[in-house]
Amino acid sequence: MTAWWMARPPRPDADTGAAAAARWDGLTKPPGSLGRLEHAVTRLAAQQGRLTPTIERVHIAIFAGDHGVAQRGVSAYPQVVTSQMLANFAGGGAAIAVLARQLGAALTIVDVGSVHAEHPLPGVLDRRVARGTADFTQAPAMTAAQAEAALSVGAACVAAARAAGADLFIGGEMGIGNTTAAAALGCALLAAPPEALLGPGTGLDAAGLARKHEALTLALARHGAARSPFEILRCLGGLELAALAGAYVAAAQARLPALVDGFIATAAALVAARLNAGVIEWLHFAHRSAEPGHAPLLDALGGCALLDLDLRLGEGSGAALAVPLLRAACALHAEMATFDGAGVSTTAI
Amino acid sequence: MTAWWMARPPRPDADTGAAAAARWDGLTKPPGSLGRLEHAVTRLAAQQGRLTPTIERVHIAIFAGDHGVAQRGVSAYPQVVTSQMLANFAGGGAAIAVLARQLGAALTIVDVGSVHAEHPLPGVLDRRVARGTADFTQAPAMTAAQAEAALSVGAACVAAARAAGADLFIGGEMGIGNTTAAAALGCALLAAPPEALLGPGTGLDAAGLARKHEALTLALARHGAARSPFEILRCLGGLELAALAGAYVAAAQARLPALVDGFIATAAALVAARLNAGVIEWLHFAHRSAEPGHAPLLDALGGCALLDLDLRLGEGSGAALAVPLLRAACALHAEMATFDGAGVSTTAI
């Protein structure tokens, strides 16, 4: 039986996209003068199958997971922060919670693999597949069953979002050590050395960076035989990364555009695009992170990010920050006057 | 008597700025991880004199003016478009009108110097100083009295915005040919050659670019003796550019932060900063325009733009697009939980 994540997503509706692009050219502004916002709306039109797309119902899902590799001192924060932040997401004090309120977005908090959380936690879905991954410098991060289960957690969240009428999906993540896992995935998928994707994450010092480099080197050596995207995800990924990847695949399959956050989310998006090439036509990229490894991941996906603000917070926060831009672009596309309608001359001199 | 635009603005409140920066560091996120948004909010706090600044009441003023140099074929559009767009601003169909509605912002449309408008026009303030400027390849663009009057039009708009309780000012412009005037101002103020600030504006072809280059060369040669910022503005500027410059000076004098739009607005901001150095502490820069000459103007002002989306529309549209980012940043600063309050560990490993 073929895995669910291999089923090809539908293509966005090219005719509607072309009509949306033509609409831009008739509005009272110089052609192309709204820059990359025009392209984003045109893509949304094709994805949503609507001449004038809208972003009314944003669904944000935050996936939390812990990482065995964290024991090697690759993060500036202790592992318990993953669980503490679950409560902070649900309690409304985390950045993404503030932003979700501002956007009127639905926010789902999902424990896919924390070590320390004790459920039930109010406002947190307990979908824990395991209490963290194995240290991937020593063993595969996950069993095949765990990776499959985590992919399905993401897909189930997308199904719920779709059923609730979402017109844009944002996935976020929380997991102490997960820039190391994201970098490992990126290195393996792009056949790049650790240096290409190494970065300070939430604020690692030089000694921490050296430990992170060593961990990446060990992990890539140990799992060099992993070739398929699924095996790479299983050996070098994380539970929240797998859930994100599953969510991106499921969103594409459900015709739901996804707005990808920063470094870690983009690593998961690259996994999703390698699991299923049709995913890429359903992705938007919100921002270019301060994490230096983000650029090669975006390049590999052909992604042009909307924002570049030196963000490095995660949680889907950069994606949430880009939503008002997309909403404004949709409003411009839907509401601006046409040259004909406004009696404005288009005659070149 | 010293001109009103020479009166030094107050300084932003450094103590409040420092307290706002300290507040960022206590919130549940890695220090500095909201990147440039943190800096923007810290500056707003100092400007507004409030620990947690807000952007509730945005006031947008669009200044329209025509340019004698337009007769030299330096724009892709005929001059009548300036007046046609006045009606489109007031009628709600222009980009800035759509964005102002989205933001709940006040929008004032001001004719400072169109050639063709016939007043009264519903929704347009008739503050016309002259029916366009003189062709500055042949003569100074404005008389001293005209330049002074246009500066004062901008200041009066800011006074009205302040009286109405505005907490952020956005100036926009409309004027066929005004990228040529903005480039001329930039070249004169930065002692740069035409090539450094030449660009296609709303979409000039190669022949048009050659005409624009020639016009800039002629104008800079003719007015090379202009040394003071006021004389440079008078000889090489435009009525809407002068109004914008006056608005930026007046905003700083009234402790009102201003969010600067793209190439033309930044040229006016550079005029304002040269007229009165204290202005610069009250400016924020919304975006980096697709117009190649924008970069040297931003650099001269030490400005770090929030957005970079290949916009080249003007009308204040890029500034309006950046407002939701600043609002989101203010909400994060005001509403996020502290490490202490949320019981989240800050202990480094």
C-alpha cells in the first residue's frame, strides 16, 4: 500500500490564477507596482480557485517535540522549556498566542513529543507519540512507526482546520534543540556540509556552536545511508518536524495554502516537498530568518520570502506577522478601482 | 526671523526607550529574537513617551503636485493622471484608499499643485500653491514664496492630524514626473551623479530613461549653485515634495512619529533632515522601494526599512502596508508574558 503522503495533490487552478493576474493589470496603479504582493495574490487565487482570494480564517497549529540531541548542549535553553512553553502558548502569553488573537486566527497547540509535559494540560492537545526522540548522533531519531504517527498528527490537524473552513494554514513549532534537527535534515536533503546550515538558533555561544557542529557531523556520518526522504526524516528529524511535514502534505492534498514560517518550518517544508513534489505549489514563504541556514533551504524550494526582519523566534510567529500583508494585498486586488472605472488614463506618452 | 522649520524638535524620551528595551528582554522569547521589530517598538516608546506604545490612530495625508519637467517625457503617464488620481483617492478606489480603510486610518487628500484639477473636488482639500512647478531644466522649480507655502501646507496637515489625536503620521504623494524631481533632490543633497538616483519610476522604457537622465543632467548643471537645503528644494523639488518635507519637520516638532514611504517620500525626508537635523529621530522607514535610487537615500538617513517587496507605487502605500507589522510588534511588546510570570526558565545550560 502506498503511504497517504505519496498521493499527489491537485494542481492549483491555472485559469483562475491567470484571470487574477489580468485583474491586477487593470487596476489604477502602474503595472507590477505592488511587487511581490501581486504574485502572492495571484498564487492564492489559483490555490483557492477564486478570482479574488481572501484570508479570513487562518488556522495556526503549533507542534511541540523534544530532541534527544538536546542532551549534547546544542541549545541555549534547557529541555524543560519545551513543556513550559506549551502552557505559555495555551495561556495566551507566548508570541504566537498574542499574534493569533490579533489576527482572529484559530490556534491549536499540539504536544507531539515533549519529554516533560504532564497531561492533561488545559488548551493543549495530547498527541504525544513519544517522550522526545532518540539522540540521533547515536541512533535513528525515530522508529518508522513513530515517524508515521507524527506525520499523521500533522495531517489530522489540517483535516480539522479544513473542516472548520480555514483558508490559510500556518504551522509552528517548539522544541529545544530543533534547529539542530532542522539543520541535520537540510544537510541530508541538500547533500550539504554542516557548516552550510549551522547557526546560533535561539542564541548559542561559540562553545555551543562547536557542540552543535560536532553533533551534526556525527549524525550525518551515522545516517549517511538514509536516502529516501522518509528515512532521512526518521533518522535525523523530530516529532514536531514530522508533524509539520505531514501537515504541509495534507494541506496541499486538501487544496489549503500553507504559509511557511522560518528555518525549522522550512526544513519541514523541504521534507514535505521531497516526500511529495506536488506540495510545493501550495506553499507560501513568510520570512527569511536570521538563522543563516534558512537561505539555502528557501533556495532549494524556490521560495521568495515576504519579510526579512531578522526574526528567529519560531512558533509560527514570522508567518503570523506576514498574514496582514497578504490580507492587505487581497483587499487591494479585490477593492481597487480599474482604470476604466475610475477614468484614469493609461495612455503612454 | 528664523523660519519655522528651523526650530529644533524635542528629543525622544531616552529613559522610556530604555525601559521599553528592557521590557523586551523579559518577555518569553530568546533575547532579540523579534529582530528589527523590537528596535522599532523601542523607538516608538521613546517617541510617544509610553512604555508600551500603540498605533491606534494613523493619519495619512496624500499630497499631489505636478512638475514642469514632465513635459520632457520623463514619465510613463501623461500629466492629467495626477488630477485623475485625486478623484480616485477621494473616491476610495486608489491603493492608498483601500489600505486606509483596512487600517481604519484617517486619509486626507491635498492638492498642493496639480495642473488640471478643477476645484471644488469632493474629498480633496484645495491647497494649491501653483498649477505645477516650472521645468527645472530651465528655471527654478518654485519661487521662494511657493516653496515656503508648500512647506506650510504639509505642516498644517500635521497640525490637524495631531489635533485629531494621531499617534503615527504617514505622508504620501502623487505627481507625474516626481521621481525625476526626487532624484534631482537626492543628487543635489548627496552630491551624487544622475546615474546614482536614476530609475524607471512607474515604468519608463529605455528612451524615457535617456530623457530622464538628460533632464537630471541639465537641472543639476543649471542649479549647481544651490547649496542650502531650502534652495535645493526650491530649485529642484516639487510642491508635493515640499509639503511632505514640511510635514516631516512639523511632525517631529509635534512629537509625532512619521512612517516614511518609498523613494519620493524618502527624498522629501532627506530634505527635511537637512533643513532640520532633529527630524531624523522621529522617522521610521517602511520599505525599500524597487526604485534603485532609494537605497542611497535610505543610507544617507541611516534608515533600515521594514519591508522589501519590490513596491513602486507611491501614494504612501508602502507605509500603509507596514502599519500592521508595527501594530503587531506593539501588541507583542504589550501583551506577551514575562519569563517570571509564565514560569519559563531562562537558565542557560
